[in-house]
Amino acid sequence: MAGRRRGNRRGRRDNQPVKLVAVAAILVGLVLVSLRLLPGSPLESTAASHWGDSSTAPRSDAAADRHNRPDRPTPAPSSTRSLTPLPFADRDLDLDIRGWYAWSVLDRRTGKIIGSDNMGETSTTASLIKSWIVADYLRRAAEAGQTPSDAKLADATKIIRDSDNTRAEQFYNGVGRSASIKRLISTCKLTDSSVAADGGWSRTNLSPRDAARLGNCIADGRAAGPTWTKWLINEMKLVRGSGDFGIRKAFPAAEQKKIAIKNGWIDRTREQEMHINCLAIGDTWTMGVMVRYPIDMGYDYGMKNCQKITEALLQPAT
């Protein structure tokens, strides 16, 4: 009997390590399960990470980050697919026009520019540049805390609507002459244009591409500043008399009233050429057209060809 009791005690001692191992295994299992259910744990299960979420698909780090941030509006992705097409087609022109001509259109919504292969070539602006001279004057006055007098605004109206040369020269002197053209190039991000060799406004060198950029610069407020942009564009819509020709004449009468313009026309006796230039600003676009041809052909030929080039680029009405 004594031998059996000793044997039984020894058997009970031998079973204790087995029990301890089993208990340890159970504890480890419980810890692992807890870690899988703990949010943020490296062992977090997919199910735990979606606790209360009807979706069972794994999320990326970015998606999880968005899930943990407070709700905020999601910006709409930028896309040009929904934009209304411009009224112009990007096509090569082969028109029966004597001399040199070039054109460019800028989409004001995207900044995209289309144009003729030679849209970067320059010609002298003549009165087209008056749009910038008046804009530069108005912006600088506002920046200096000054309000132009009624007389000055009346002069500006004459320069824009009637292309008054005497008043334009006075304004040009007031804004620093060629320094103003340098501001034009830097402010409007022009790439092709330059100050005239003689420093005069009429011989400023501008390309059709830069003419479209100038139009956009006026439209978006950089040229005349926030105080005077609306006023200037309205004056450009009211251009009248001999300066009312070219781009907007290619549109139906009802649309013409909505298009702001500033044109230039001059006979260059030194070069024996006519230089005719057209700038237009629409709701979603700006356009520049420039032509040069023999001086003996007169103004009317170039003025009509600005319109002819525009008509050749317009999309068919739908």
C-alpha cells in the first residue's frame, strides 16, 4: 500500500507541467485573439477593421486615413470633358489672302492656346495696344489709392471707343512709355513680344498668340485690376466707328454685343505695308488676328480679312 501511495504522488507531480503548458497555451491564444480585435493593432483582422462597416473589402492606407478623418467636402476632379466646346475649330487655313496673316485663340477656362503655325511671329500693334495702356493707367491709379477724375475717364473712353491717338499718347507718357510695355510683357506672361525700337506705343511688337494672352490678362483682371476690369471690358464692348471691325463681325448680331474688342490699323510707309490687327474677348475665349500686306491695297482689305479668317475658323452652328 505504501508503495502504491508513493507511486501515485509521483504521478500527480508528473502531470503538473502538462497542465501548466495547457494553461499557458490558452492564455497565449486569448492574448492573440484580443490583439486581433484591438483597433490599430498590427494583428488587427480585416473583420475587426471593418467593425460596423457593411463593406468587407480591404482598404488602402489612404482609404483608412480618410475613414479616420472628420467628414469634409471632396473636391470635384478637374476635367475638361464637360466644358462646352469653343466656337472655333483648330484647323489649317489656306485662304486667298495676299501678304502675311496669323491667328490664335486662348481658352480662358483651361489656358490652352490654338493657332496658326506662325502665331508666334510678331507685327506692330498700332491702336490694339491702347487696351493695355488704359488698363495700366487704371490699375496703377487704384494701387496708388487714387480715383481717376471724370475728365480722365472720359479721355479713357475716347481712347478705347474711338481710338483717340492724342489722348493715348498722353496716357502713354503718364505710365512711363516703354516701361509700361515691359510691365505688359511681365504681367501678362507674354513670350514673343517686345518694346518698339523707338519706344513708341504704335510700334510695339506683338504676336497673335500674345494678343490672345493680352485679352485673357484683361479679362481675368491682371491688366486693369479688380476695381476697373469690368469698366474696361464694357468700354471695349462699346467700340464704335472705324474701329468696329474684324473678329466680332463674324458672329451673329446678338452675340457681337457681348464681345469686347480693340483693333489696330496703320499704313507703314517705311515698310510700304498695311498692318491690321484684331483683339477680341468672349465669355470663354480670347482671340488675336494680325495681317500685313502691300500698302497700296488700303485699310478695308485687312479689316475684312480679320473677319474672313475668323469666319473660316468658326464651328458650324448646331
